Amino acid sequence: MFSVFLIAQREYLENIKTRGFWVSILFMPIIIVIMSAVPVLLSTSVNEAKYAVIDHSGWVLAAVQKRFLKNDIHQLLESETVPSLNGSEYTEEFDESVILIEQLRQQFKEGEEKKLFASQAADLLYTLSRENASILQTPTLLEQFADWWHKNPQQVLSIIPNASFSHYQYVEPADTSTARLQILLNAEHLLGYFVIPEDPIASGEGASYVTKNLTNRDLQLWFANAVSSVVQGQRIREESIEPNIADWIQQPIAFETVVLNGEDLAVANASDTLTQWAPVAFVYLLWISIFTITQMLLTNTVEEKSNKLVEILLSSVSARELMAGKILGIAGTGLTIVGSWLIAFLILILGLPSLLDSPLPFDLLSLVDKPLYLASFILYFILGYLFYAAFLCGLGSLCNNLKEAQNLMMPVQLILIVPLLVMIPIGKDPGGTLATVMSWIPPFTPFAMMNRAAMPPGPGTYFFTTLLMIISIYFALRMATRIFETGILMTGKPPKLTQIFRMLKTK
Amino acid sequence: MSSLAVKFSGVYKYFDQITAVDNLDIEIPKGCIYGYLGPNGAGKTSSIRMITGILKPDAGSVCVLGNTNPSKIKNRLGYLPEEKGLYKKMRILDLVIYFARLKKMSRQDARLKALQLLEQFELSDRANNKCESLSKGLGQKLQIIATLIHQPELVVLDEPFSGLDPVNVELVRNTILSLKQNNHTVIFSTHVMEQAEQICDSLLLINKGKKLLSGTLPEIRSGMDHNLIVDYDGDGSILHTLPGIERVRDAGKHAELTLKPGTSAQDILKLLVDKLTIRRFDTRETSLHNIFIQAVKGANSNV
């Protein structure tokens, strides 16, 4: 046992000096920072995608643009954010902007008032933008507002980051012939252009979206949705249906999502959804941890064999002690990495909001309230690691170099892909047949049980699946020891499967 | 108490369908330097691994230092295998201490002894360097230190001189001789017959897993032909055309000739004097090199 400890200690101390170890340690903090910072940074960056419209109807484009403006203005009035400088220099005009917005919010508190103001402001703004004009004298609040909006798009974006023009920019080429727009598309000056038919009221036939990029459908969906609403509105007006009756007819039924926790009912929020999906992220993390650390073990075993050290070691310790020492030493390394990830996770989710000066895009703190997740992660990391470590240590002992090891690894890698494939289906139905069956197949048990943590099965399932894993690990280690004892001293090409079976039979 | 360090009785070892060791009987006395010779693939490594407790025999018995299970007495054994490696990233002193600790030495004793041996082998100034900084020869010395640090009663050294310069060969040779003086047993495996000839008290020659020859050098040589040693200048190809010569081992300016029965040295000298400038002409016992070749070739031709 002392020899096992010595070998494990050496493995651990040597591994923590490697570059790979420190790269692994930094992996998690970097991922958390990227996950948190990228959405924040993206929200402040301006999207360059441009689009054009050939409007044969003569009125739909104007109506759509007014609609976009109206929605943006309404959103601004609803928002509680104040304009921010966003890096530009402070001016007295900035103060005036803040006061103007506040005045508007005070004045238009009622929904209908807001809608009316938004509609009027949108009309005025549309005219200003069409004629590239500006208002010289601004006697009314409406004109002051329109003038401010027209001149300060960056300040508008600082209040409503997802304003319509933050996503896509409408361009109006001097020549809107099809040939001309196609040249712009080929030159990638446009993401796409829309063709609106002459009489969309009668039929949508002839409407098209022309693009070279079929993977990004967001622009198409966003613009087509707006056109549909505008055309529907016009159809309603033409049928002389009262606008409020039309609104009522079109009003969808919104189901409120209520989550049941034990006997408590609570309206589900974003953090509840995150909590439900978090086990899937943990499965992925578990997979990365087990895959990375067992790979480390495999590489280490093959290197030791190719370094011609094995025979010297085996003259001091048994093959079994050597293998056990290796597995434990690298388990220690793995636990250090995983432990550091968890600590980094806690530190960063507490510290990042103040660092980024913005709340995190996901309420990660809610995960801390779920000890089952972290406990499951640690337990299934240990069980999963030991199970796969046995196989990889055995296989590694048969190989003289990493290339041979990669070939022999193929079946294990194929098995390891399965938990990734079923990760989302199990996440959607943690109590379903797939989840239940996978929980009882030892190579998949750690991943499936982690996957099910959002709707955990009963304690019996936890107990017996853990017992199953312990028994499986025992047999996997026994088999691996037999292979390791013979394989570690073998030279020449790796044995065939039949020879490996013969090794297993050797007493 | 047995006077034998190692005793093999009817030992067999199989690998898959190959018989690596075939009914081998060996007796190695304590306190001697024992040459363990054989061609490549003869079964030397397999039998050495059984002596050091790395492998177990499939049949027969192996008794090492009075123990029939050598894996139980690994702390009393030292093994320097032919293929040697180091943990490249480890510090030299740490590596020696690590191997000593694996042999159950206390940390304090291991450190003291490691420093002493590093000094003796002129490596103390590099004690804190990484192993990867050592040349092949210095790495070899380090491995010898790691093999001997726990003062094993039985040491197996497989090609201990490979990669060493003459000064270090002398250093290692003296170390091996001092082990013998201290009544430790040394099993010395090599393909360089001159080294075995100079250092070994007894020898064993195995081929295809079987014993071919064993005993002290005089015992092995008895009944063998005498050889001629010729140091010469000129075209040595003439040596191969001489009548009455069984075999020629020509090194360019130095040749060893094995005479056929009935051929006299005088006849050969007469033939050579006119054709080569002879600087030395001497008769001597058959070299171990020749014995090795004769025995192995003879055994192979009988198969």
C-alpha cells in the first residue's frame, strides 16, 4: 500500500507541474468568463448586416418601418434605463436627453397614451429619416423627442439595446433593380433583399427573400413577421372591423408557466429554466472531465512504457501496485482540476457581475442552491473516472506509442459518444424510459444519473446504481490488472483482440 | 542456509505460443559475479525477470536468496535492465530518493545514501538538475545508482557498461568488484564477451531458452581448441585462404585464428611470414567470443 501511495504521490506531483494541468485548471474560468462576457459584449456591438426592399405595393415598406419605430419608441417609454454616454464625451445636451426621456415617461404613463405618442413620433421620425431632415425649432415635446432620436441613435441603443436598427440596417440603394441588388448581394454588401408583391392584401404570392446565406434566417423571420402584421392590419381595416375588435380577435392565449416544487406552486422564471437545464451542462462538464483525465492516464501509461521505465519499476513494485498508484495519482490530479473549477465557478459567479458592470446573462447563482448537482457531479466524476480509467490503463499498457493507443481507444471513444448524444433527450425527459435504461448501463450510469438531477429519481435508484457502478469498477479493475500485468512488458505491435481475451483468461 | 543465490529447477516460461524458457536449471552461488550470456531472443530477459520477481514461471521452481517467491523479496534485489529510462522531468536527487523509497528505505536514509552515491559517481553537482539534462552515459550512471542505493544482496546488471566512456567503465567495474568483495551476488548480462571474460567468476550461456554451457571460465574452456593471435600489417585477406584453419576472426590488424586438429602453429607461421609483416604471433586459449559463437552455431545446427 505504501508503494501505491508513493507512485500516486509522484504521479500527482509530476502532473501538477505540467502545462496541460494548468491549461485544464484555467479552462473553466475562461469558459465562464466567455459565456458571461460574450452576450454582454455582443449586445453592445452594432450588427452590420444590411438589407434592401423592392416594394411593388408602394406602401408596405413605409408601414413596416413606421411599425419598427413605433415599437422601439414604445419600448423606450416602457424601459427604466436612462441614456448612457457609452464612451462619448459628456455634453450639456446629454443632461437634456436624460431630462427629456424622464419628462416623457412622466407624461405618458397610461398604455394608450404611450401607444398614441409612439405612433405620432414614429410618423415624424419616418419623415425625418426619409428626407434626411432635422427640426430647427423644437417647440413641442414630440418634436424635441423626434429630433433627439434622429440625432442620437447611440443613446437610443444604450436605453434599448435590442432596438430594431441594432440588428439589421435598412439600406436604400439609388437603383433598386433586381440586377443591381444581386450585384450588391454577390459583393456581400447586403445580407439579403425582400420583394413585396404589388397587392399583398389580395395575396402574398410573389413575396420573396433573396439571399446567399441560408443558415441565417433571423432577418427573414423578423422582417416577414412585421410585413405579415402590417398586411393583416390593413386587411382588417379594409373589412371595416373595429381596431379594438381586431386586436381582441388576434389576442393570443398566453399560458403562464408554473413549476411544482414538492407541494409548492410558483411561477417559473428564467432561473428555474436554467436550473432544469443545468444538469445537461453538468453532464457535458462531467464528460469533458472524465475524457480529459482518462486521456491523461492513457498518455502517462504509454509514455512510461515507451520511456523504458516500467521494468525498473516492476523490479520494485508489482504491476498491480503500479497500476493502482497511477490511477490514484491521476485521480488526485483530476480532482484538483475539478475542485478548482468548482471554486472558480463560485468565485466568478459572485465576482463577475461587478467586474463586467452588468448582471450575468444567466442566473448561475441559483445553481449554488442545488447541492444535489454539485454532489452528483463529484460522485459521478469519481465513479466514471475509475470505470474508464481501468479500461484505458489496461489498453495503454498494450501500446508502445500514442498512435497505437489512439487506435485501441476507438471503441472506448465510440461508447463515450453515447452520453453526449442522449444528453438533450434525457434533459427533456429525465424520468423517461431512455433515462431509466441508460441509468442501469454501467458505462453510461454516471452521465445518465447526472443528467436526471433536475428531476431526481428515488434514493433507491441512487443507491442501487451506485452499487452497480462499484461492482462494475471492481470487475473492470480486475480485468485491467490482468491485461496490464502482461501488456506493460510487451514489445512489438499491440496484441489482437483474441490475444487480449487470452490475457484475461490467464491466471 | 543455502549457499546459492539463485536456483532454477526445470523452469518453463511461455508467451502465447512461444517457449521463452525451456526446462532451465541454473545454480548461481552467492558472492560471485555470474555472467549471464546468450544471443538475442535466447530467453535471458525472461529468466532474469523471473529472478527479479517480475514474472512467474509457468512450470518448475525459482528460488532466489532462499525464497521461492522472489516478488516477496524485491527489496533485497537490484535490477538494471537493458532498456533503461528515467523520468526526464524529475530532479536527479528526487529520482534516486524515489527509487530508494520504492525499496522501502526511509526518506532520511534514502536522502543520505543518495547524496553519498551521487558524490561517489561524480554527479553531486547535478543533484538538483532535471534528469533530461544528463547525457546517455551520465544517465546510465544515475540508473546504476538507483539500482544499488538500497544495497541489494543480489544485483542483476544487464549491459551496465553501455554508453560509458573508459573512465566511467572503470568506475562501474570497480563498483561491481566491490559488491562481490562485500559478498553481494552480481548477475552480469552482456553481449560484449571480453567484459564477461574479464569480470565473471562463472558463466551461463543459454540459447532458445535452454542451457548450453555453464561453469567457471577454465571449466568451459577445457577441451576447447587453442587459438593463434596474430598482430600484423598488410592485406589480411590472406588469412582466410590459409589451409588448416577452422575459423578466422579478423579485426584488420589483429586476428584470432582457430586451428583445425592436426594443424601446427609453426606451419601457419611459415606461411604468413612471406605475406604479412608479423608484429606478434602467439598461441592462447579460445576466447569466450569464439566459444559463444561455436556453441550457439552448434546448437542451432543441431535443431
